[in-house]
Amino acid sequence: MDSPRLVRILRIAAGTLACCCLLFLVLGGSLYYRSTTLPDIRVDQPAFRPAQTSVVYAADRSVLATWHAEQDRTVVAFDKMLPA
């Protein structure tokens, strides 16, 4: 009753579904792991101090150099941001 073509299509569909499930599990596990390493800013918000770019100024207030490590970040207050 079962044709070899139908069995082959069902096996390909099952394999594709299994691969998609595995991909979603790996992605979910990766996102969960990353979420556990983030600081909880709700608990101690003043203690949250992200890395920022260091800027060296000359006497005339011109920028001599900037340094950053892994992230090039400058913290800007919310009220200083331009509207979109």
C-alpha cells in the first residue's frame, strides 16, 4: 500500500523537522546561557556601570585620543537623546 516515494518524502520531512527542533533547542539554550550572565539592573541600578570609551582632551578642549576595549560606548542621558 505504501509507495516508496511517499515513505521517502515522509522521512525527509521528519528529518527536516528534527533538524529544526534541534536548532531551536540550541538557540534557546544559547540565549538562556547569555541571559544568566547579564547583570540584574533592577536589583542595584546605581551599581550598573557599563564600560565606556576613554577620551583624552588637550588644554584647548580638543580631543587628543580615544580608547576603548571590547566595546566603543558613550553613555548618554535619556533627556539628551534626539527624538526619532
